[in-house]
Amino acid sequence: MSTPPGAGAGAPPRVLTVAGSDSGGGAGIQADLKTMLALGTHGMSVLTAVTAQNSLGVQGVWELPVDAVRAQCRSVVDDIGVQAVKTGMLASAELVEAVAELLAGTDAPAVVDPVGVSKHGDALLAASALDAVRTQLLPVATVATPNLDEVAQLTGVRVESEDGMRRAAAALLGYGPTWVVVKGGHLPGGSAAVDLLTDGAEEHWLRAPRHDNRHTHGTGCTLASAIAAHLARGASVPDAVTAAKEYVTGAIAAGFALGGGIGPVDHGWRFRGGARPS
């Protein structure tokens, strides 16, 4: 199903994002597609929800009907094909269940970012959907990429140290994903942002400098999309996650002020030689 006859031989790798729209352009579908372009892939989208959102927060959320989500996915997969899928904001139990079913029907690797709240603390997933994430979505994930707040939501494990990240990863792997990236960017203190990638047998600790930059809107979407892009290009999971971490670290370093609140990371930082123009 991932390579139908309509896929041209000269086309770039194809990556599908299933997520919500961020009208401010820093996260969600918009961040996903920018990341996919920056990493040399062709991004496609299935919209799950529309948000009224800016640098200050989320002012409104409107879910799309499940039938609309299914139709978008079938339209892309059946004609164009996908080589990796990334999921983000799914909002409700009904949407989680529908997307999990769609992912189970494709042989492309799936990167699941179990989005629970926005950077500003606004809820983006109904509490009633958590069980569907645990029992239906995580079991079909090639890689799951929760942050520490999402880890707590899903497992009840409160992480306050690197050792706690191990316990969190074990709890998450119990729900069935092949690999888990526990993102430790919210750990207090320290000069490094530490993530743990594991499948229960291998363990990879990924460290990068912690940049003194509050403009970090879209980091989770960007990391998950970058992993999917590298998987679509044929990288192994450890290589894909390592390369994605490098990309998002640069994007955070180049993040910029936008509006009156938290600005976005810079998805195009490599196009400018790693620095923003003066």
C-alpha cells in the first residue's frame, strides 16, 4: 500500500502528517510540512482539527469529522503512497481510533507524537482519548515521541531524573510501540537537553546543548516530523532520531520572536547557513 503505481520513480520520499492546523504557523501541520521540505522529502497532510492559535496560546479548536480524516488519508495513500507517517494532534477518542486503524493498514513506519497539551498549556487531547492512545495508537507506532508531561498523562510516571526516563520508557514500551523517545527537554537544570531512545534492548542517550531561547513553539512536531522524514529516506530508527535531534537543536537555536508570546523554532535555519539574517 505504501508504493502504489502512481508514485513516480523520480519523486522525493513521501511523508504524510496526520495532525491539526496551527494558524500561527509554528506547530502542527505547518511545522510538519516545513520540516519535511527542509529535509528533502515531499510532505502531504491529513488535517484532523483546525485551531485558532498564535504566539499567546490556543483560542479555539474545531475537530474535523472522522469521515473527512479517513477520506483524506485514503486519497493520499491509495494514489500517491507514503514512505513514512507522522501523527500529531488527534483531539478525540474517535479520531485516535480512526487514525490507528488507518496506520495498521499501511506498511509505512509511523512516528506517533502523542500530543496532549500545547506549548502554552492548552489541552489538545480529550481526557477520554487517553485510553485509545494507549491501547490502539501506541501499539501501531514504530516510534513514539512523548515529552515528560505526556509521559505522565499516559503512564502516571513522573520523571525528575535520567533514571526516571528509563522507567518511563519501560512503561511506554509496555503499550506496544517498537521504539520510544522520552524527551527530557523539560528536566530541571543541566546544560544539556537529554533524550532517551530505546526499544527495550538497545539504549541511546542523545544530548545536545540547552539553548537559552524561549522561542521553542513547535519543537515536538518538528522532532517527530524530522524522524519520519529520515525514516522515509531509508535511515534506521537510531540514525533517524539522531539526525532529527541535530536538526531540531539547530532550529531551537535559531528560534525567533513572533507576536507577543512564545515564538517558533526556525525550520529553515539550514537554508541560511545555520544563522538568521541580520
